[in-house]
Amino acid sequence: MARRPPGAIRAQRWPARSTTRSVRQIPGIPRRTRAAINQIEAQYLGRGAVAEALHRYESFLKKPGRYLYLPWDDCPCCDPTDARDTLEDALRRLPPAARGGLREIVARLDEEFLRRTLPDPWAASVSSWHAAAWWRQRIREI
């Protein structure tokens, strides 16, 4: 009987560890949209950026309470408007045929965001950056 090399036995016993970070999946979007998102992430946003932004936006909206106030954090990972900026960038860069699936999900979240946050009448006077997007014109925490 032929003897197996020790390397083959070790490879079978201990599977190789993945050095890549697992990427969140976006449920409920067509395959064409998923492929287009992967392409724009590879070129512009970074791997898994759209799914991570959706997760952060949804997590903010799952907080309890009738009204939600946007945080004043300098940390972009804690600010839902940063996540919404990423989603808007992705929607703008997606080809029209692939845009619909992601737009449906974001529109549902935007509706909830509008319902649970209050408008800030002075946000547009803060800077032109605040005035450029409606989701930045909501009241923040004090």
C-alpha cells in the first residue's frame, strides 16, 4: 500500500483559514444588481461597502422610540447620514437596469427615516454640504 505524504494528511486534517473578511449579503436584490454592486464596490467604494451601509442605516432605524435624533459623532461608522451618503453614491454609479432593486430597499428605509426624524430648519444654513441632501437636514442630538 502506498504511503500518503505528511503534507496531504495535514491539509486534510486542518482546512486552510480564510484571510479575507466575510462580506454581508444584501437579501432581496436580483443577481444583476448584485453583480453591478460588486463591480462598483471594486472600482470606487470598497468591498462590502453597500451591504455595510445598508446594515448601519437599518440598525439606526431599529432603535426604539418614536423619534430618532442623528448623532453628532465625528466617527463616520456611527453616523447614519454617512451610510446614506454611501448608498446614494452607489445608486448614482449603478447602471439604470440594475438600480431598481437597491432603490426599492433604500426607499423603504428612507420612508422610515423621514417618519422618525424631525426636519432641522437651520441645517441648510450650516453649510452647502448639509443643504445638498435631504437626509442631512434632520435634527441632530444636542
